[in-house]
Amino acid sequence: MRFDTVPMPPSVQERPRDQRGYPVPAITPWQGEDPQFALTDYGRSADCARNRLCSVCGTPMPAGPVWRVVGGTESAGIAEALAAGRSYRNLAPTLEGPGHRACMLYASMVCPYLARPNARRGTSAERPDELTAHVVRGAVRGTTGAVVGFADFEYAVTASQVLFRFLNLVEYLPHEVSDSHLDELRAELAARPATRGQDQPR
């Protein structure tokens, strides 16, 4: 689907746009007038963690579940645990922060890397380490991604990174092609429209 045909949460509508019209996530750094979509800004991510702000739209998340989009490896691990009747908890930290359900459904559909199994990363991590070694230009997303809900999250702001860990799975919405979430996104927006942001600086 074209990104401009996907229903946009109201808080995302308030985000700055790039030259194509893509809304720029709250944690995305800028270089001059150009957002660096493949990268995460340390200060923005820390602000979202400390203030419980959505990493996509930058507005507050209420107490309760949070969502994130996962790639093929973690999605497969969740599916395996659920099929075996086991609880799922990934103790490995990630750099990817949480967000509103509607925002993550939206992001899964409009981000080229997240949306399709054969999508490839356009940029490598600037300083690869054990958490970002997989962020390599040309890397493929994998077969089945997912939008996943968790009861809550933990975070740690270190000298160089913002780390997140997610607790207690509450929802698992797998996809090969994320267009399959379109009805779910429409229903979420109709049931619980997001609050428009009052001030959305870059």
C-alpha cells in the first residue's frame, strides 16, 4: 500500500514530514532538513523512556499495555511459545522503544523495512555493537513480523544507549505483509482515537 492511503493516527498527523510527506517518528534524528529514518536519536529516545512517550508520535502513553513492532526472529519465538502453551518473555534488551497500539499498527504498514518480508535495510548502524550488529545495509526483515502488545516495559538510560525490555505478552498480531493490519488499525482509530499533540517540535 502507498503510505498516504494508510489511515493515520491523529497524533501522527501532527509530526513533521520529510520531503515525500512521510511523518517523522519522535525518536528519529535529523541532519539539517533531512530525517535519518534508519537511526535512533539518543536524547529523543531517553526523553520518550523517562516521560513514557510514544516513540512514534511523541505523545504520552497511558498506564497499561504498550506495543512494539518485531521482526522475524522474535516473532517466531513468540509464535513457538504460544503454540507450546508457554509464557513468553525476552530478557534481551532492545534499542526500540514502545508506542501506542494505533501508532505501532500504522508504523508496521508505512515503514518500508517493517512492512514486507523481502524489505531490506537502507543504512547500517553507525557504531555496531552486540545490540546493533544486525543493523546492516541490505539485511532482510525476515518472513513473519508482528505487532506485539506487552503489559509494561522497563528501561535503562546508559551513557551511550537507551535500552528497553518488555514484560508480559498481552497481544500478538503476526504478519507477512503488514497490509493485513488495515482493518485492525481502522477499528483501533474508531474505538480509541489518539489525542492530538499540543506541540510537536522536531
